[in-house]
Amino acid sequence: MPQPSKKSTPKARRGGSRAIRSRRKTRRAKDPTQGLQVTHPHAAAIDIGCAEHWVAVPPGRAEKPVRPFGCCTAALEALADWLAQCGVDTVVMEATGNYWVVLYDLLEERQLRPVVVNPRYAKNMSGKKGDIPDCQWMQKLHSYGLFANSFRPSEPLRALRTYLRQRESLVTSVGQCIQHLQKALTEMNVQLANVISDVSGETGLRIIDAILAGERDPQRLASLKDWRIRATTSQLAQALTGHWKDEQLFALEQARLSYAHYQEQILQCEERIQQQLRAVQSRLPAQPSLSDPAAQRVPGPTNRKTPPAPPAGQTFNLQAELRRIVGVDLTAIDGIGSLTAQVILSEVGTDMQPWPTEKHFASWLGLCPDHRISGGKVLARSTRPVVNRARNALRMSAYTLEHSQSALGAKYRRLKRRLGAPKAIVAMAHHLARLIYRMIKYGQDYIDKGLAAYEAKYREQRVQWLEKQAKELNLKVVAA
């Protein structure tokens, strides 16, 4: 007789699946760092926090390879001393808020080579999250050289960047004060913003100060206008007839005092910026002294001279200072003004070694496509989200090329017609970034070939393209 087939019962199936699950639990996860070569054997990692920092050193360097330290200055000094005792020569940390700044400077003074990484690249880890596993995982990854150091300019440029960012925040506060002034005037039905273009100008502030001093006569207030105001005295008097309220007058006074205070702070910040610019090292060749006989020779037409410093009592020459520091005149590029060049200098610096090519520089600025590809198909082509003041300055410079009668202006208008304004702005900002990279790295001066030369080159390229297409169709292009 044929033997009956052995069928697994539900109980047997449950037992088999239970055994499989138990084997899966006992199976250890594969270490993703297996097979990698250690490049930093003396690496350490710090998990930054607001109240304490957790530090991990290589195993065997201390009795406890992971230790917590406080955030006070004495604790940070003890942290650096402990790292030096453990024989650490490089330390990695995440850019968490601004808690890492002081620790970075302290480790840099101790020559421990601090490395700051983007938290987006260091947050992914297997297993449970926590302060101790985080710093141990970062120490392991850094020992294999899997972290890229974030860019930080030199110390003088860091100070300049701090002053410029402070001025930017002050300018934002001034704009808010002007809005508060307009709001208080509007709620009193003083339509000053409808008859003059700028409430914070000479005429506007003069009228506001008179209102705060107790003047309510529209004719007397209108007589304070400057000769450049196009509105007539009768139009101003009609707009200055208001419905006065004590609470709105108080709000107007508060906004006026805040506006004056921020303006004074901006002036102080400008003085610090000028002092810091003068302290930055020059990239131009030093001028010989007047006692040197070679200094009395007449320079040839190809010699480059350092821009002379402005005499005492005259206005600070920002363009000349920027050319002295950078070595080239960035304002020669259409759309790049002195303030834009100043922002680029403070955010980028004068050393292009962190970016091997101009493509790396454009990628760091977030001005190149960030293709998201899955299965060989491009899902999205938008640029990578980057918070960078140099990027924003280049985008604004690209926007100003709309009416520029130059080669860059012609290229922007052509891209705008073909791609639209948003994409054309990003493309031109990318082009400006490449020009700035070449100028700073190679010391090349920018020469604008002009609108006519660009149009002629573009026409030649179009003709070559048409001839190529006609040749594929066994045709020939004939000029009309």
C-alpha cells in the first residue's frame, strides 16, 4: 500500500515558525563598517548638548571610553585636557545649534583638529538612539573617515561675518520699526505714506518728530516738507489731518525711539566692519616704501597697484578694500555690487582649497540640480535646500541682470524667455558663482565682452546647430 503523505499540522507549523523567529533573534546584525580601512586611529567624537556633552574616545585609551562633561568653560577645559591625555588628534561633532562654536574654538587652539559635520549626515544609525550610542557611533564612523568636514573661514573672516550678520539683523529690526510707524499713523488716519515715498526719509521723520512734539496743525506740518517732495503743501496738509489717539501716539513714540536706537547701532556696526576689513590680510603684492629707489620708477601699463587708502576724514572706500583683500575686483561682474561682494567675502573667504572645482563650489552653495533618481528614473530636479547668505546674495544679483546691457544680462533674458524667471535666476546665480570661483582661485580679472559679442556668439551657435540638423536630414542651410 502507498504510504500516506506527511502533512504538517498547524501545531507543527507553529513550532517551525517559532524556531525560525528564535534563530532570527539570535542572529546578529551585520556591522556596516566591516571591511573598511581605519584612517583616523586617534579619533574622538562629541555629542553636543545644551547642558552637557558626551565624549567618546577609542577603546582602551581610558578606563571609561565614554564620559559626560558640563558646558561651562572649566568643564570644556577639562574635556580638552582629557582628550589630550587620551592621545586624540581629531574630534568630530555635530553642528547642533550654536553650542559647538566655543568648543570648536577651544579644540582648535589645542590643535586637536575639530571636524564639524551636518547633523543630517550623522543622525542615521542602527539600534536605539541616545547620547552614549550617538557619540560611540560617530567616533567609529570618523575613525573610518566617513565624515566630511564643514567649511569654516579663517578667524579674521569669522569676525567679519559676525559683524555683517549682526548688521543684517539690525536692518531687519529697522524695517519692523518702519512698519510700526506706518501702522500707528494709519490707525490715526494720517495718510503720510500715500503722499511721500519713504516715511523714514528726512521729511517723514521731521513730520513725525513734530507730531510727537505736540504739533497738530496740518499746514504747519506740511510746511516741513523737503523741496524734493513732489506732493504739494495742500496735498500734504490734507493727508496730515488725523484722528489723534493717545495710545497710538504712544506707540508712534516707541517706534520712533526704537528706530533711532537701531540706526545708532548700525553706525557702530559699520565702524567695526571697517576696522575688521582693514585688519584682514591683503592678497595684492605689497607696495615698496617711498625711500626705495624702485618705488620711484614709473609702473608699466601691466603693473597692478594696490588701491590707495582714502585720506583721513573721507568716506571709507569699500570697493578698494575688497579688491585689496580678494586680490581681484569682484564688482567688475555685472550685478555684483560692493555690499554683495562683502557678503560673499565674509561667507566664502579667499581660500578655495575646500572646493577642488567650481562644481563643488556651486554644489556647496546649493545652486546645482539635486536629482532624486529611483530605478533609473529622475523623480525630481529641484535644487538642494541650503541656508547660505552667499547663495541668497548671488540670487539677488542674478535678479538685477534683467535690464543690464551686458553679456550676462543678455544671457539672463534668454534663459528667462526659455525657462521662466525662477529657473533663470538659479541658472544665472550658478554662472556668477563659477565666475567668482575662477576670479578668487586663479586671480583672473573679469572682462565683459559686451552685449553685441554675446549675441553674435549665440547666433553662430544657433547656425551651427541648424547646419547639423540639416545635415542629418540630407539638407543644406542657405543664408537669405
